[in-house]
Amino acid sequence: MKVIICGAGKVGTSIARHLVSQRNDVTVIDQSVELINEIKENVDLKTITGSASNPSILKKAGAEETDMIIAVTLHDEINMVACQMAHTFFKIPRKIARLRSEDFLNPIWRNLYNADNIPIDLIISPELEVARSIERQLKAPGSYDVVPFLNDEIELLSLPIKENCPLIDTNLISIHELFQENSNKDKDLRASILGINRDDNIFIPKKTDILQNDDIVYVLSDKNHVKRTMSAFGLNEKAIKKIIIIGGGNIGFNLAKDIETNHSDISVSIIENNSERAKYVADQLSNTLVLKGDGLDQNILDEANVKDADMMLALTNDDETNIIISAVARKNNCESLILVNNSEYNKLKDVLGISKVIDPRKVTVSKILKHVHKGRIESVYSIGNNQAELIHAQVLKSSALLNKSIKDSNLPNGMRIGLMKKKNEIVIPNKDTIIEQNDQILFFCMTEDLKYAEELFKIREAY
């Protein structure tokens, strides 16, 4: 597949690296000579220096033979015009754009984005996606992330292994037996460990591998069994009832709005330093306390009743400020979740005493990659620094896996099937499970084996 990526920043580079690793033909456009030189040094691809909104630049990038354009520059207007040029002059079939302006994302302008006006097939808003990701985490305190699949019937949990975890030093065979020890189908714990992140190295564990302190495990769970699954790992955190958001920008505002709509049992306070923005947020929200002031000011925190808060969310645009806020949260005996744009800080969260970190780049990249695949792929979630993916696919009649047992399917070492939905029932497959047409399969796959996995499932179809 031939792809043009407009923007060589962190998001564009991450997507380019991922697509190149899958042997796609990728060209990156950016106006910055420095960014272009940097990506050329690190990724084997074609580059063009110039504005992606210029049709001559798109033509130079090979737009006439391109299958997809992904516009992720820092400027909404350039992203929109690039998609317009791609459609009008080059008939590029698939157009994805990142938009950040609240005005452009306002639902009243929804009809603007179609083939007759501004032809964008998929709009990605990092702020909205990050807000949704945080909202999911609030539902499962103790998890680093919660990602829904199969219309929310199954959830992927990223669970930290802490000192109090009862499964430390236990091998996967024993854990699996523990999960399934009850023969009553209604009581079986439908959960499956798919991958482990150990010292920033993600791998698919063998049956004899054991869990270690500070691991992060990726577990698929039936949605109805999430609490039991987390309890098995020693994560019995109390439900979150009160949060304080520091920063009333797009992320903080959208998070508060989502909570008002979907979680009436959670009390929210927002502290915003800008008077005009604080007034706007207060006018738009009905059940959220909005305070104008500095989130580092203890008097303001006391006014927000920080002593009763379960979590402080540091969502300002400044990484360093967010890190300091996490220290303030610790001082007030409160959990913290902070926004960081510099992924290096993510590696230091334990040293800095940060409870949870959310990286907008990773959230955005995962959302975009979900829409890059073609065919009967339903969902994708990128794991780690694009080291692996969790994929939901439907088995086609053309699949090489059809009517084979898992043990006879010759799955690559870098792929593991987690849960399946067969005839409206969620099951944990074993080696003798037969793969049938229209089965819904969720599998964990290392990036280097994605091409082979796609061939097995016949995920990718011709454009």
C-alpha cells in the first residue's frame, strides 16, 4: 500500500515507522528541513520538503498512485486543505486528518466533512481521544489503560504488577489453571494474558514464564469479569468518586463533559488559571465546580476539597508543571494521572513517583492505525512504542485458518489468540478449538509478524 503522511512530528514519525515496518511504500511531507532530515536518518522512506497543502508537492510525493493520505501536521488548516487537494486533483481513496480546533470539531459543522465540501473520511482529535482514554481508566482504577473491543463486550487491560500481587513468581500455566479452575462455565474467569512489558521490552510470554514485580501485563477480559480479573492481580482499588482536574483546556473540558454525561456518580472540579477560559468552561458545564487559579496553590486545592479527592489529573500543556502537580497530589495523599508530551518522562514515572502517565501521541497513533488496515479488521490497538498490536478480526471464508484447530494453524511465534466470539458466546480458545467462518478473534501480534498474521486472516484486501 502506498501512503503519504503529511507531518514529520512525533505522531507522523510514529505512524511512518509502523507502516514502513509492515513494508508499505511511505512518503513523508513536511515544511521543516530539520524534521525531514531527522526522519530520513531514522526511517527508511521517501521524504519531500514543502507544504502538504500545495498540489505540486503532493504530485511530487506520488499522489497520483497513492492509496491513503494521513494529514497530521501541526496546523488544522493545512491538514484540511491537503485532504481537499488529495481528493480533487488525485482521487486518493482514503483521507485521514488530525484536527484540534474546538470550532472545527463542533457537531454543528459535521456536514462540512463530506465529498461535496471538505472530503475527509476520518477525523482524529487527539484531545477527544485522550479524554476518552482517561474516562475509561476511571472506570477501572488500578489499570494503566482500558480499551474496549467487540462493542464493549471485551476489554483489554494494561495491569501493573505490584509487590502485593498474589501472582508474582507464578508461571502462566498455573495462572491459566487458576483462572479456569471452576468448571462451572458461568463462573469461569474469562480472561487471557497475551503480552508482558518488562523494562520497556514487550514480548509474548511462554507457558513457563513467570510474572515479575514491575511488569505490565496485557490481559483480555470479558467485560463482566473485569473486576474479578483485576482482583486476581491484587488490584482492588476503590471506585473513584471525586477527581480534581488541573487544566481546563480541550482535554480537561471534554473529560469533564463526558463524565457529566456518563458518570453522574463522579464529582468533578476543574482548576484553570486563565480567567477567560475558566469562565467559558464554567458556562458550558452544569455539574462541575470550576475554580480560577493555580493548580499548585494549596489554598485553591483546599477550596476544591482536595482532602476528599481520589485522584488529581494534571492536564495542562506543560509537562514539567504536570510532574510537579503529581508531587502535590502525593503530598495530599491523592493518586495522580498526568499528561506528558515528552515520552522520555514516561520512562521515569516510577522514579518521579507518578501514579499514571498518558501520552497523547500514543493515543493518537493507535486511533489512526486502527483505520489503516483494510478488509475484515474491526479494531486495532497499538501497544508500547508500536512494538505490538491487539487486533480484532473476523474470519473470512478465504482465510487460511478456516476449519483448522489452533494447534494446526501454524501461527507465528509473535502471535497469540486471546478471546474469541463464536455464535454469540465469548470463549477462551484452547489448542483444539476449531476456527470457523465469521468467528470474531482477538489476537496479540508483534509488529514483525503482522504481515503474516494478515495473510492468515486475509485481513488486507486490495484497494
